[in-house]
Amino acid sequence: QQIAFALNFGERENARGGNITKKEDYRLTTGLNDVSNLGKDGKPLPRDSRAHLFNLGNCLWHSDSSFRPIPAKFSLLSARVVNPKGGNTEFADMRAAYDALDDDTKAEIDDLICEHSLMYSRGSLGFLDYTDEEKAMFKPVLQRLVRTHPVHRRKSLYLSSHAGAIQGMTMPEARLLLRDLTEHATQPEFVYVHKWTLHDLVMWDNRCV
């Protein structure tokens, strides 16, 4: 049902390229992205497993698939099992965050181009263990730091923990700017916290959050 509903909004993104799990180890066979902490056997992944350590990056602020040349337009997340404590999902409004910036900052960042890669987000947590195949698969892609929505033409920040470099800037300068912008954009006034109940289905526009 979820796949059929999602296909009303466009083509489905290939799950491969968003994790280090081999196809033969997929828990789900439908092509859905599995963002749980479960292995193929349905049991929690060992804490020291590569897959678990890699997936911890999902806890960081990010925009889905910004590390792909063509990022996902929409995402849908459904709750099949709900933890009675914790497990909330937070969404930061990148339109409101951009609007709240002063004019000098807007002028400074409007034309900046960032490099996005899963290796940046995971690297910030100390995960550096990649095969040559994975390094090639996670090669950085370029994304604008400020995007204009194609429908309502409203500008928004395009921030993500996957962003780790900015063209024309040194790495320390770029990461300091990205950190400052992320701290600004994730202030409580810009954030919605979804507290999951069983069978909730949440859909969002990745071009805005």
C-alpha cells in the first residue's frame, strides 16, 4: 500500500547507494529503504557491526538523499513497531530558517555550492571504514546551499550532515559555516517533533525540510 501510494508522486528511488548493506543481506525485499536497526534475521544489529555503526549517521540532521545527484523529492516513513520511549523524528523548516537570516548572510551564501556525501556525515561520527567500491558509490555530489522551490519559488537552506565541503572555501571555513547555519536552522521555533504511534504514515517535501 505504501509503495502504491508513493508511486502517485513519481518514480521510486533505488535503495542501493544509500547504505553499505549488501543486497543479499536486505531485510526487506520490496525495494523500500530500511532505516531500522534490525538485521535480516529480524533481530537488532550487533552494536559493533559495520551496518549498525554506519546507520548511526541517520540520527544526525539530514535531508534525505542529498548525497545523490538527483535527491529524493518526497519521503514517506511509516511506523510498524513503536518504541514506548524515544524514537521521535524531528523536521526543521528550511524555508523559515532562510527567511530569518539577515540580508548580509543571505547575500554571502546564496550562490555557494556544497559537496554532499554519506562519507561526510558518517565521518563526523568517526566511521571511516569503507571498501573501494563504497568509496566510489559515495563519491561527493554538488548541491546548492540555497535552493528555490520549483513550485512556490520560495528559497530555503539546503543543509545536511552529508554536506562536508563548499567550493571556493577551505574545509575548516566551510564546516564552520555549515555548523553555524545548522545550529540556526534547528532552533526550536523552526522544528516540528513527530511522536510516533503505531501505523503512522508521515510524508514530507525534502525541498523544504
